[in-house]
Amino acid sequence: MSQPTNPLSPAQGIHILLVEEDENMRRSLHLKLRAHGFEVSSYPAAGLLLADARSMSAEILIADYQLQGTDGIKVLCELRGIGWQGRAILIAATPSIALREAAAAAGYHAVLEKPLRPNELIRAVTSLRAP
């Protein structure tokens, strides 16, 4: 008998970039994504993500909006500037309409509000992979 399919369980091997300054939040998100089968490279700062050559092979970026010295929108723009073509999710404590519009214009596919609801991030990531 086959196992029931969990709609929140993505296929193995998808590489996600996670940039979040808050150590507890970063660790929590990293562990949650790994538990759902994703390969995760997490960074406490945008500069570390941008300096990592492995970032170019990732399919998905998850970035906090507020980062020291920059923001998540600029991070995506910088990645795009060096040829990264993946999909992206922005997380923000207070996602205003203006921020959502700016994120969409920069190429973000979703903006999620902190604190994230259970499985909200997994659903968003899974929806980015849908054909």
C-alpha cells in the first residue's frame, strides 16, 4: 500500500538561500525547511550570501526585508544583477502595500508577514515549485 502524499512535502534536492539576521529566526526557518527536504544555505548577512559562489545554483531565495546596511529588495536586485534567475520570497514584520508593490516590482513572488503562521513558508515555497 502506498503512503499518502503530504502536499507540504516537497521533492528532495531543491536548494534554498535564506538570509535572516536574527539568529533564532534563521535557525528555526533553516530547520523547518530542512525537515521538509530542502537543501538550505543560510546567512546572517546579505554580503555573505552574495559572496558565496554556491548561491548561483539555488532555486529559491528567502530574505528578510530588514537587513543591516541593506534590505531584502536590494539583495534580490543584486542577485539578479549577477545573473541569478531563481524565485524569491520576502519576509517582513510590517509589509505595507508600498512594500508589497516594491517587492513585486523587484521580482519577489510572495511577501510573508512575521511572525509566520505554521507551515505558511512551506506552502509558499511549495507553490513556487508548482508547474
